[in-house]
Amino acid sequence: MMVLLLTASASAQTPAPQNAAPAGNAENGKRLFTSYYCYACHGTVGQGGSAGARIAPRPIAYAALLRYVRKPAGGMPPYTSKVIADQELADIYAFLRSLPPTPSAQSIPLLNQ
């Protein structure tokens, strides 16, 4: 009985990961990424451009992304929860995480001639 109490107590004290993203739908996230015009600055696959930072294929932690989208620094307009819901941001984050990494230059034969 004592072991059960210790186990329950230990698991109750284990904090949840701070940067864990809520479950998101990558397919819906791709649609939202387009409909909110994220691609206009960040590129069609989050590769970045002259107006926006690279945000994929390895996006920053979800909590940091959420904070930045809500209160950005620089030229990005804020997207409050009235404009884009937290679940929609989770879907966009799932889309960004689903994008494969770009191949290395060494794996592209034409670049190695």
C-alpha cells in the first residue's frame, strides 16, 4: 500500500512538459497556413523569405510560437485569440512539424560535381 502512495505522489509532482503542443491536425494546419496568408512572409513550406523568418521544418517550441504570434516583435502583426484560435495555432504548428527537413547539399548530386 505504501508503494502505491509513493508512486501516486511522485507522479503527481512530475510537471507536464512546458513546450508540449496540444494535439493538432496537420492537414487543417496546412489549409489555415494558406488561408491566414502565413505563406506570404514565411514561404509556402515555412522556409522563410525577405519578409518573414524560417519557421519550418523545425519550428520553435509551441509555447514560444504562441507567445510570439500573440505579441510579436518586429514587423509581424499580432494575431490575437479573436483572430486565430489556440486550436488553429496548434493545427498550424502540427503542419509545420510535419514538413520534412530539406536535404543536405551533400545528398544532391548536381551540387557535388
